[in-house]
Amino acid sequence: MAPRRPEDPESAERNAPSVEAAFQAAPPEMVAEILSGELHLSPRPARPHTNAATGLGAILTMPFKFGRGGPGGWVILFEPELHLGSRPDKLVPDIAGWRRERLPQAIGGDNAPAHYDLAPDWVCEVLSERTRRIDKVQKMRIYAREGVRSVWHVDPVARTLDIFRLEGSHWLLVDSFAGDERVRAEPFDAIELELALVWSE
């Protein structure tokens, strides 16, 4: 079961300058995130992680971003940097999606920042041994606080997909899929998805 949304309001405390400096100085071969004021550095994803994220992104992009074989209407981005809340928390989900009407100018102008401060409608985290606890606990709490409506957890080793929906102050596990099933998974249930393509090399 995914963690409960915290009842306490978001802290008005800002990230410490030393944490922000360390975030900016993180080496490019690491993924840097600030969660609840604490810096987390993770190595770049291993091959199963990268393969699953790429496969899933490819499956969703054509029908839901470009409207080829599906309804379109989404902005789908790989590893966007999100700045959420007043601290802010700085997260890098594996894939994130916004309904097009909420993010009509995804690229922005020449002066647009590299990050996004508008919470996505959907997030996918690909689980690994190095990031599993952060993805399943700390990030889920932040996503709930910011009103992200749907989160997917993909485990490329176990070949499973868990679908979570935000219901009030709780995450509801809507469904779980495994292996080579063909599935309809919200919020992308307009078409059937082939999980076999997520794991294929």
C-alpha cells in the first residue's frame, strides 16, 4: 500500500543554502534531487531501468502526445526536473505527463527555466534497489501534497506495473499488472497497452 498523504501543511522552511549549492554542484553522472530539505544523489539508472522507461515512454508518446493511434492531449516528458512547493522540493521522475490544456507551452520562450514548477497530472517512477524507498515513500508524499492525480510504479526486474490514484488524502492502489499482459491503465486507458513492449530490448 502506498503511503498516506501527510496531514501537516507544507513547511514554509526553505532549503538550506548549503543543500542548494550541493544540488547545483552535483556531477552530471548523478541524478540530484532535494526531498524535504535533504539532498539525494543517485547514480544514473541501470540498464533494466533505462530500458523499461524508454519502452513505456515510446508506447505512450505516439498515441497520447502526438495523437497517432490515440486521443492525444498530453505533454509527456522524460526525466523533467520538477520544483514543487515553497521550499521547493526538486524531483526528477522517470516520466511525467501533463494534460495539454494545463501546459500548453511546454517548451516556453528563450528565458524559460530548465525546470517545471507546475505539478504533473501523471508521474511514472521506475523502481530500482537504489531508489525504491525514496520513490515509494518520500516522493509519493510530495506528489500527494501537490495534487498529482495518478502515479505508476514500474518494476523492470519483477516486470510489474502498479497504478495509484490520489483519493482525498490517500493513495489508492487501483490495479496491478505483470508480465506480458495487455492492459488498460488509467489515465491512459483510452487504448490497450502491451506490457511486453515495456520489457523488450
